[in-house]
Amino acid sequence: MKNSIIAVLLTFLSWVCCANDGAYWRDAKKVREGVKLKALSFKKPRLMKAWVMSIDLKTPGIGFVTTERAKEWGEIMSDYTNDVKLIRTKRESTLDFMSRKRGEGRNVEIAINTAPWVPWCSPWTHTWADPERWVVSDGVEVCAGKTPGKGALFVVYKDGRAEITSEVAPELLGRVLHSHPGFEIIATNSVAIAPRKLKDLHPRTAFGISKDRRYLYLLVVDGRQPGYSLGANLADLNDILLPAGASDILNMDGGGSTALVVLDGPSKTPRMLNRHRKGSIRSVALNFGITFD
């Protein structure tokens, strides 16, 4: 009995460690070298459509680009009068972000929305945004947050390393190339820590990273569309990304902000994989792009 239990555990550990190359990804589409994409469709525990992407961070020529400081950075938001808010970024859809960066000569082939922001109130069309969390773009601090280096963060260092962390060591702050905050870390060291709130269903965006920090996983889930996809709770994100190979998982800004955009090969035009009701595409505070030489 003891030997059989050990055998099962070893099989499970082998499957988890090799998830990126194992059965989970066997039927995935190869987008390009180092990138796999899988469309998911669930009937249980509810109707749900999702897209999950695996990106090998050791792919030759890979790079990153993110939303930068707005030209008006530090000025008072003129279109928000409820309170004094300072401009940090200019809102832009993930589709427009990819198109703009490509127009600037950056070969962005994948882009995804990331952080929540303020103001988020009627009429919901404010030009500028303040993430109110620690944001770094190309080594430049966009937003200090309450404490630089702390929060629920996806971080890319100047040496190419990436991690999901609640705190960047003080001696490493100057080595951060990009920092994008989410709402909360929902899994760490392959252990789910998110509560299973069954009714907390929304469109979702999540980042995951493998234990060896080699693979980045991007997940979007459609929601609020009866008959197509009802949405996910936080536990659902773990249920998808842990078997995919993620060890640490970060819940990003979801809802109507959720967007995963890829470059359509033949036409070389950005295309959003997920969809929203009424075909809406929201302008968001922060986008994260992946480039290839």
C-alpha cells in the first residue's frame, strides 16, 4: 500500500513538473516558437469559455513592453472632479496598445490587460488613470503605490527573470524592468489559496508562472454571456492554471477589462481572442506586451 501511494505521488509530481510539455498542452496550437495557445470550453461546473497561453521566457529574442507614463504624468486629472487625482497613464484598449507599439517599431505579438485603476465611476470614460499600486515600465516608476515593491505583483527583472511576488527585496528594486499589480495572489508554490466563492462569477484575467520561472501563463475567461460563457470565480482560475503548469497565480483586472490580443499571422493585424457581450472593447490603464526579434 505504501509503495503504491509513493508511486502515485511520483507520477503526479512528474506530471506537474512536465505539465508544459505533457498531456495538458498536447492539443494546443503552436502560435510561434516558444508560445502555445489552448482554447478551453467547459460545461461543468458551468458553461465557460477560456483561453490559456504558455510562453517560454527563454525563447531567443523575447522581450517585453508595457504602458508607459502618460505625457501629462503628474498633472491633475481634468475630467475627474469628484476628488483630486494625479495622472499616471492614459487609458487605451489592448488592441490599440498593440497597434501603437507596433507603429513605434516594437514587434508586439501578444498583449494582455493587467492592473485595476481609479477613477472607476460614472461615466466610466475618463481619459487618464491611476493604478494606485506599484507600477514600473521599462525601468521607470509609473506609480509608487502605498509602498514601492510591495503588493500582489507580476515582476520582470532587467536580466529577464520573472516572478509573481508580494514583495520585491529592497536591493532588487533598481533591477526591476516591469512591474504590474493585480488584485491578489491566489496560488503560491502550487497551492491554491483563493476562496471558492461559487457565485462570484465574472470575466477574468490571470497570470501564472511555473515553479522554475521559465514559463509564463496568461489566462482570460469570458463571462456575463448566458448561453455562451457565464464567467469564473477565483478558484476556477486555479483549477485551470495549476494543471497547466503554474506554481504561482495572480488575479488581474477582469470584468469588461479582460482582453488577450494576438497578432494575426497572415494579416499582421491585432486580434482579440476573447469576447465581451455587445462586442465592447474597454480602454484600460495598463497593458503588457510580449515582443519577438
